[in-house]
Amino acid sequence: MDRILIRGGTPLTGTIPIGGAKNAALPLMAASLLTAEPLVLANLPDLADIRTMANLLGQHGVTITNAEAGEARHGSGQVLELSARHITSTTAPYDLVRKMRASVLVLGPLVARFGRCRVSLPGGCAIGTRPVDLHLKGLERLGAEVELSEGYIEARAPKGLRGAEIVFPSVSVGATENLLMAASLAEGETVLINAAREPEITDLAQCLVAMGADIDGIGSDRLVIRGASSLHGARHTVIPDRIETGTYMMAAAATGGDVRLVGAKLDHVEALVRVFETAGVCVSETADAITVRRRNGRLTGTDVMTEPFPGFATDLQAQIMALMATAEGASMITETIFENRFMHVPELVRMGANINVHGASALVRGVPRLTGAPVMATDLRASVSLVIAGLVAGGETIVNRVYHLDRGYERLEEKLSACGARIERLRSAA
């Protein structure tokens, strides 16, 4: 199993290209199931989760081919053409779905277009239960018959889906995406109330509009979808990854560096920028990049609470904890989205961090410096928080189980090395 070796203490200085957003790309790939015509997606990141989704779609009969880049774009994102003209299976098997929670996003498109599907209950990171009940209740509101049998979701709508008003009792990105796709082929009008507002939802909605969907309220918590009898092919460019952006912003701040993030969008990370203003980090924007540098001296401890967008992203919680570990004073970091998402805390403590967990909050008392140590990644975002800590720590840090990292960060060592980090991958023996 690969490991990452980091020799810390070097400020990051230079330029990092931001890739396409994994969390936008996955539902966009699933949206290819909604039409018999090709969907071309540009700026797709080359990540393990993207390959997992491609394998799942291929199992359904979707053909995926490399397409020529039709326009200049940041980074080295892939351009893929996905064609769901000849679907051979409407079953998403356990062996594929268990590898990635986002696999459940094929549920809405399959039942909307084909009137039936059988999808394994999902797997993914061990950061809480994350139930799919909102997905299922929403599909039932649209007229689908849904039952759970032997670990599978079985949904049927032989006469098609019908528009309805769906009120989410809590904000759910995945349920919003699944029902947005399903409603685009439902008969009549669907209204999604208390819908998630994440940029990835907006990106999906704009792609669906390019495919012929009629959607009002994009970017708000009230989406109105007037279903079409069919959708057509389109070409769409995936937005930049705001979680990758935020991660490298924190790596720059933690090391006292000066980093330019090309392709990043400031309006996607405004909650983090507000934290930075209090903590003592300068952020500026140009036409094609964000620049991050620390003001003089140590960072100032700042309280953070995760919230649905436009609040502070739960996917940046572990990284901000690593940043606050060496800030002056104390920080209270509260997680409101997922339970069991403080598994990185014992590993940070191994490196000398002073963190105490009280229920859904972690009190971080900043220490002057961290010390390198062998640590173990427990999930995707926890793993990169350990990389940030390793970049700051004195001595050597070895991060084990980095396959988590490969699910969400493309060419991480290469991008950090280009900015002066002393980081390398230790390949496991075959």
C-alpha cells in the first residue's frame, strides 16, 4: 500500500492549477443516463472516484470515449464523451456501488428514463451513516414504487414519473441531485423546496438545461423543474474544485507561503475567506486565479462551524483543524453535517496537536510547532489534513493508507512539490 513521505518546514511558494470538481463531475456523469445522445464533459479530473463511476456506467452499457478538447481550459482535465444509447442493465451491483457513495446518483436517472432500476445501498467513507431516505421518499413523491430488498433499492415507475412538490426536511446535496435529474424527465412540474445550493448543484442544473431541461431558481433553495419527454446531448465544462481550492489555500496559509491557485473561483470559497480574514491570511483574486499568503506572524485561532453552502464546507473541516493546530490561541471547530468526522484528531494529536473533542465540537489549542510522525488516513479529507500538518511539522511525517487521497486529489505530490514542498510517494511493492 502506497505511503506519502513529507519533510516539513518549507513555505509553499508558486502556482498550483485547480482541477475539475470531483463532486460536480460524478452527478454530471450520471446525467448521461438521461439521454440516448452523447454527453461530452470537459475538465474532468483523473481520480479514482471518476474511474469508479465510469466503471459503474460502463456496466449499465454506457460507452465512454476520449473526446478532443474543444476549448482552452485550466489544468489537464479529461474530455470524455458518454453515450447511453444502448443500456444493457438497470442494476447497479454491490461490488461497484460499495466503493463510492456517489454511485447512488444513477438511481434517479435510471428510474426516470427506463421506469425501473435496482441499485445497491451505497458505501464510501466511514464518516457517518448518511442515509439515502431522502432520495427514496422523493422518488416516491414522484410516483415511483420503492422497496428495499436484500441490500438493494428497487424502484419502479412503469408509467413514468409525475411532477410533485418535494420539501426536504434537511438539506441534502445527493438527494437534491438525484431528484433534480429524475424530475427533468417527469411529467409536469416538480418543485424542490429547501434544496441544496452548492455550486455542484448549480453546475448540474446548468448542464441539464443545456440538455433541454426547463429549470428555474438555479442557485437558490427552491428549484422548479418542468419535465421534458426527452433530453438531448450537450457539451459541458466541469467547474473548478472548491474543496481542492480550499485545501491548497490552507496549505499555503499553514506553511506561511505565497501561492497562486489558477482556475479557482473566489465565490466558491467565501466562507473560508471570512475565516482567513480573522485568522490573519490575505486572499486576493485576479481574472484567472486566487492568491493566498499569510500576514506576518502566527495565525490567530478562529472558531468554525460547518454548514450547508454558502456556509463553511464540511469537506474542509479536517483541513481547517490542521491549520488551527499551530495558530495562536484557541479555536472551536463544530461539525454539524456528519457525525463521526473527527477521526483525524488522534492522528493530529500524535503530531503534537492539542485537541479535545466534546461531542460535535473540537477545541483546538494552538501549539508553537508540530512534530513529524507516522500517521494513518481514515477518509479522504482526513488524509489531506495530515498532509497539511506534515508540511508544517518539524522532521518527517509518513501518511499511510493514501488510497483515500487518490479518490479526491489529482497529482497532489506533484502540485505541492512544484511549490517547494519536500514530499514524495513511497510506492508499495507489487
